[in-house]
Amino acid sequence: MRDGVKLFTSIYVPRDSTEKHPILMERTPYNCAPYGANEYRDFWSGYKRYFLHEGYIMVIQDVRGRWMSEGKFVDVRPFIKDKKPGDIDESTDAYDAIDWLVKNVAGNNGNVGVFGTSYPGFYAGMAAASGHPALKAVSPQAPVTDWFEGDDFHHNGAFFFMDAFDFYVAGGFGRPHPVPVSKESPMPDVYKSKDNYQFYLQQGTDKNLLNLAGDSIAFFNELYKHPNKDAWWQMRNARIAQYNIKPAILVVGGFFDAEDCFGAWNFYKAIRKQSPETNAKLVMGPWYHEEWSSPDGTHLGNIYYGSNTSVTYQNEIIIPFFNHYLKGKNDPSIAGATIFFTGENQWRRFDSWPSGQIKEEKIYLTDKNGLSTKKPDIESGFDEYVSDPAHPVPYTEVVHFNRSREYMTDDQRFAGRRPDVLTYRSPVLKEDFTFGGPVVADLKTSISTSDADFVVKIIDVFPDSLSYQRIDIYAVNEPERIYPLGGYQMLVRGEIFRGRFRKSFEIPQPFQPGKIETVRFTLPDIAHTFKKGHRLMIQIQSSWFPLSDRNPQKFTDIYSCDEKDFQKSSIRIFRERQNASAIILPVLSGKLE
């Protein structure tokens, strides 16, 4: 690198020397193992083997300070916009790596592509901002984009402590590497229970998890020092680098991605807004985290898609994308936005996203647990529940150890049976009802304490008689299997919002007990058709455990508070003329009533 630091890089070069080859690189904090001249990465086990068939030079690089690379590692290292001589960030490291590769790897054709999923997706985004002229195409996939507003470790300021603790402390990602290493010893088992709901409830407060972490896990400790979106977090927003982007961009993600759903949608939107001349495209499928790279993209949990969506993406989008920009093959004419709509189980193509075809429609909460396009016409009306931090609402009904990825499409009947979950449902739909884009929750609420969280869920209620044929790509000569799903309440989208941030992520504010206030927030985009005969359902609750930590429901520093600070709160959701709670849907076709 320009400051003399050496980054360990594995380079796989085709033996064929009859033509020049493009370079396809991934920069990763996870490792480019196996290490050694006679050790080989298992490209053959997935779709990336087709890049080898196409004659690509495949490059994997340990980022600065990780594994076999020198230097100091910094999590989501801030992008430096106005660089001075000697300044380094991930964009300069990407630039220097690309520059070295095109000048030193024999047989390359001078064209470079970069891709990566999740954390490597962040590094792909930083490479896009490098400005190197050899970089022609970049695909950030589920890129880590904003760890405070929506990816991995926070959603709208609510601390997703189960993922953070498992990644940094139990998984050991945060262990320092003062010198390059090729192996790490296993982490000691810190879990006192294999029931994650029980384990996190027994810890009591957030600070008790920090005590388990110790002092050596630097980033986990930093999380606790920055409870609000201060300058420290703002510097770690990957969107601030996405200006004047030169290479073609293909952003990929899954709208059932439990880790980085926010990043894919919002990274793409940032480029479209901040770099409008960039050739940026979006692909979103019905996938869990990295399912698009899997050989089986037919389903998630109980929900099947009617086709192998990941193979369609691999064959028709990602491989042709890089072949066009790096090898000069025919333009695959990928749409500005290629989006799979669940419910109807069809791919749709748009010029951009959100589509200009959408029409925002307010769906109001009404009495008798109903939903209507008509604003309530009553003077006074509300629904009420008591949120008790000692008995938080679970995010899934399944007892398990590792965080489920299937919860993103789970049946929500278990939640609707609790007294601290409000449920509203539409009449049976008389026609297909399709919407695609961001959903906005516009709640009018009062609480009896000084803080609370709000979870809003969009749910598709299946007819009682519904069943369908189940697809199994591994089954051979098996009889047709009919899969019953009568009455299933499919989670289409759920999101949490920490109420103290209702006016600003930077400056939190307490609630005044009993005062009616607006809590308005945006849920990640969805693309779904509620079929004729189904119902639309909305659920509202104030905990989602242990996805998110518990709000003590007292305005205090949640990261350092004590168990005595936790208190019950009476939450009212209003549905009256002057205070009408609503969900704003991006409607493409059909109607609710």
C-alpha cells in the first residue's frame, strides 16, 4: 500500500495463456484461506466456479490488519473525502491493490471487477469509490452500510445485541491481530444456556453482556460508548463515499436477509441520489443472507417461491454482468431494478427503484381490530397494551440457540395470541393487492413512561384452505408433495424503532407520560402481492426479543442502566379523527377494499 503496509493476497491465474484475462477481486476481513502455494480455495463448490470456466483471474485479499495482512484493522473504517498525502482508508487500499494487480499479474487484460457479500460488500462499495481507471464493474452484495440505522447491530437505534454479541464476543471476530496470523484458537463458550431467549433474559442488562465481553473486543466496547448517532457513527456510514462513482454497479440483496436487508436497498438509493450519472442497477430476490449464491433458492422456511430463484440470478444476471464489463461479451440488458415479488412468485423489471408507478396509500387502523383506507371519524379511540420488560415478546415461537434466519417469513399466530401485541386485519381481499417499495409506519401514541420501542409487522394471512406443491431440488422421482399452509400468517416485513429517536437519531428525547406523540419511521422496502382471498394484517408491539435488547422504558442510557430501571409501560395506539394511526403502503396495483 502507499504507506508501505503489505496486504496478503491470494491470486488464482488460469494456465491458459492464449488470451488475456480479467481480474475479479474480493477484499475480506474473514480471511482468504487456505494459505499456502499448494492450498486451493473451494471455488468448485459454488457458482463462482463458472468464473474460472470463463478464465477469470480470481483474487482474494485479507484487508488491512486482518489475518495475514499487516497494519491495524478498523471496523467499517471511515471514508476520508478530502484526502491529504499519506491518508489511507479502504478506498485507497482498494486503489493500491488494483494498481499492483494490473501492473504485476501477467496475462491480465487491464479490466478489474470487485464483489463481496455482507462485510466484503462494504469493501466492494469502498472499492467503487476508489476511482481507479481499471475498475470497470463492482457488485456490492448485502453491503454493510449503516450499523446504526439498519444493518446487523442496530435497527433504528435499537441494539441488536444477539447478533453483535455472537459475532464479536462468542464468535471472536473482534480479537486483535497485532501481527499476521493464519489460524485462531477457538473462543471459550460464554453461553450459559442454549435457549437464546432464556440466555439473554438471564443476563439482565446490556452492561452485563459487556462484562462477559471483557476489554479486548474493541468494537463491542465502542458500541456502548456511542448510544446515539453521533459523529463516530456518522463517519461509519458507507453512503458518504458514494459520489462520482465511475464503474458499473450491480447492488444485490435479499428482502428476507436478517443481517443486511437495509444495506442493499439504501446503498443503491444513495448511489442513485448522489451519483446520478453512474450506471447503477439493483437486484433483490426473496433470499436470506447470501442465498443468492446458494444452489437452492427455492424457499425460506415454510415459504416456497415456485422456482429456483438463485440459479436464475447466477445464470442470467451476475455472470453476464461481469462478462460484459470485463470481457466485452454481449450486453445482458439487465433492468435498472430486477425485483422478485413474493406472493405472486414472479420477477418484475423496472427502470429504477422505487418505481415511478407506485402510489402511496394510507391504511388506517380502525376499531374492532380493522384496517381501512377511510380515516376514522370518531372523536376518541385507542387500543392499549402493557409492555413488560420482564416478559418481552419473542421474535419467533421456536426455542433455539442460534438466531433464526427463517423468522423473516415465520408464522405470526404465536404473537397475535399475546395480550401485549395489537393485531389489525383487512377484509378478505377481492383482488390481488401488490405493493413494492418502502413502507412507512405513522403511529399516534402515548405511553405511561418516558421511553418505549415500537415494532410494526406487515403480515400476509393465508386462506384457511391453502396448500401448494412443495419443490425439492434434491428429490429424484419422488411423488408430488402437497404442503398445507391454511391460516398461515406470513411475516412479509417487520421492523423496530427506538422511540427516543422519533425526532432525531442524534439527539434523543424522552416521552412526556400521557402525551400523544407521533412515532413515524420507514421499514425496509418490500415487494409482495397479497393474493385474492388473503388478508393484510398489521401487528404492533414494543419488544422483539432477543433480536433487540430490551428498552427499560425509562429514558436513561440503556447500555449502562441497572435492572431497577426497567418498568412496565402502558402503550396506547390511537385511531381517532385527530390522531389517526396509519401504515403508508407503496401500492402498484389492486386495492384493500
